Amino acid sequence: MILLDSAYSSIRENVLDFPAERGGALMGVRDRPIVSHFLFDETAASTAMTYTPSRELIETIKSVETAQELEFKGILHSHPPGIVSLSHGDEIAIQHFFELNPHKSEMYVPLAFSDRRSEARKSVGAQRPDDPTLEECLVGYRAVRTSRDQVGSGQSSRRYGFPPSFGSFRPRQFEVLEEPISILPVREGACLLSDALAGQSQTALVISQQLTQVRIDHVDLFGYSVVGHGFDVIYLVTGDYPVTGPVVLLTKDGSPSCQVPLYWHYLGSGTAHAIAIADVARAISDSLAGLSMPTRVDPKQGQRQPIAVTDGLR
């Protein structure tokens, strides 16, 4: 499972910094093992030992799937330190989910450990969000359906239903597999780029939009739009980032986007990301200096036209 750093930040802020038995839904790109959003369950029926997703969360999942074209990936919740396996109650909830949703063959069910977060923060300081010490706060699991016997109706009104309480447990029709979790530092890259460009131009830049539904030549990319004074940068990465370099599209004064030629040199050390991004910022500055694009004005409104994106994006 690939977890975007923005989703991981939401998990840290809403789950890891609090006592156990908090959670929420994992959402991401359809048919891809990528989690781009975490929906915290603010109204969950939680106790000191149990977490039960709320009806409000179920409705939010449905609306997000429709409005943002994202897919439900699973449920994350926190356990007390030392309980690193799914509980008997967790397995009942998973069984119930598969019975209500016959169209789903698997779901992510990772565990978080709230008390470890503060310990990790003290020991590592402000290191990368995918630092190994911090990754100990999450343990990845994936529940996979093994049989379709006794599957429920899966009516739309009950989609993504979860048991209101834990009852008798029937022989389960699924298996739980360990699922490695990696953090994709997309927002970190956009922030580093914004800071580097701001330092070069002495002007502030704004990270304006997260991009999670971009595909070029059948490759999924994720990124952000970074807006500067008179130019816009679209910063996109693949699931192999930062080992592989980004795709950077540059628009100046509303003219059509062009791809910035890059030399990506990532060594993998603690400061390697920032160093590589600094090279990207210099390449963007060089491209801006070499561009001579007249500003295109909308004759009806007298304003610059929106950013033009290459035909390969959708």
C-alpha cells in the first residue's frame, strides 16, 4: 500500500496523537494500491477497547466516491501499544463488511499505535514522514475474500455498512495478509519546491491544488499545482518517487504548458530530497528566463485565461 504523505499527515493529526480506538476511512485511486485521502471519523462509537465506524462516515465515503471519483480502500484504526494484530472484534467487522459488500474482494485494515507517535517525535525530531521510526506507528494488513458463501445482498442502501455492535462470530470467509506500507512524499516535494523557488525569486508562492487523478501514457501521477508571480508549476510524481524523478509542467502568463527538462539526482540520504528539489527549482528558473510568452487576455473579461494543460493530462 502506497500512502500519500498528505493522507499520512491527516492520520498523524487525528489518530496517532490521541488515545487508542480512533480511526477513519482510506480513499484512493480506483484499481490502484494507492491511498490519497484519509477521512477521519469524528462521530465514531469508540470506547477504550473498541472502534465502530459511524453512519456519518459511511455516508461521507459514498459522497466522496461520487464527487471526487475516489475508491474506498479500507479502514484504519488505532490499538493500544503492543496489540499489533487484528482483534477478534476486528475480524467480526471485516466479515460483516464482506457480507454487506459482495462487490468488494479485499480491503486494507492497517493498525495505528497512538502512544508510539509521541515517543517517535521525541527521538527523531522533524525527520521525513516516512522515517523508519515513524513507520513503526503503522502496521499494514489487507483482508482478502476467500469464499463467496453466505454473502449478503449488497444492496446499495447498505453499501459500506459496518456492524453497530459485535455479535456472534461465524467462520470467516477471508484471510488477513501483511501489507507493506510506503509513504509517497508528494506534498513534501511540492513544499520544498515552493520554498526553493521563493528563495530564488524573493517572492512568495502558493501550493494551490492537490492533483490525484492525472494519467500520462497510462501512468498514474500525483502532485500539486504551485502558483508563482506570473507563472504556474504542475509538479507530478509516480509511485516510485523520489527514486525516480518528477514530471514538471510550466506555464508562464497563461500560455500553454511546457515540460521542464530535468536532471534528477537522488542519493537517498536525509537531505537528498531537498538537494534534488533545489536542482529542479534551478531548472524551472532557467526555463522561465528562456521563455518569452506574451500574456493571453480573454477579450470578454479582460483577464488571463486559465492554465492550459497538455493533452496527455486528464
